[in-house]
Amino acid sequence: MFNDIDFTNFWSECEYSQKHYEEGEVTEEMIQKVEKELDYKLPKSYIELMKIKNGGTVKNGAHATSTRTSWSDSHIAISSIFGIGFEKTYSLCGRMGSQFWIEEWRYPAIGIYLCDCPSGGHDMVCLDYSKCGKNGEPEVVHIDQEHNYKKTFVAANFEEFVKGLKDEEEFEK
């Protein structure tokens, strides 16, 4: 899946990421527990990336969009990708994981919230299972809480999303 991506400089190495995002090694048992808890099948490409590093902050977190968002006319920005697990604050099933955003911030229950944005919760990136069902291949969408939870299409799947992440400076040229 990610044969053409070098992940050497993908993740931002910092104490904050280690403390709040980075879960331990991904096991089949952990995947099954998280899928059961969230009631969605995780995309294979997401699992593959988490087996390289199970969550963390990213160096290049900008992704093009075809429409304006609250962040920019041309793109969204993410701070991190949540890992598979229950322990870290920002893991899929952590204290501020996917369900937290649905239950506490009233984000739409359309899938799995797995990327936070620099806005501190006012927009999120979600695996949207609306079209494919709980076991299908979800689209990646941006949900903007500040604009009545506006949904913006970002990528057809998680692999495409990861491959589209760039340095935000590329959008400022």
C-alpha cells in the first residue's frame, strides 16, 4: 500500500507526541478490541501505517481540498493521527478519542474521528462510513464544528489521504 512513501520524516518526534498519542505495538487482538469498541472495521491502510508507528504528531499535515474550509481556501491541516489503542489520551479509544468528539462535542456519528487539527477541537478529520457501511472502505472527510459541522470531502480513502499530506508552506506559494 505505502510502498512508494518514505516514512522516515513523516512523524514529528517530540515528548508531547510520545506522552499523548503514541500507543505501543499494534496486535491483532488490539485491532479487534478497537473495532468492537468503535463498531467499525479499520481500513487496512490505516492499520499498516499504525504498524509502522502507532499514532503521533505529523511533520507535514496539510491536505488539499477542492472547497474552502475554516482553515484555508485550498486545504486543511492536521496536527496528528490517533493510534490504535485505549491508553493514550488521543488514541482511537482513549479519553479524547473518536467517541469523545461525538459524545462531548456533538460531531456527527458517521465514522471514526482519527486526526485532530490545529484549531483545538473546532474541526476534525474523520473516516466517513456513510456511503460504504461499517465494514467498507471509508472516505476521509473534514468536519468543521464552527460551521454547523460542515463536511468537506478530502480523500477517497485513508491511503490517498496519507499520500496527499504535504508541508503547509507548499500551499502558501
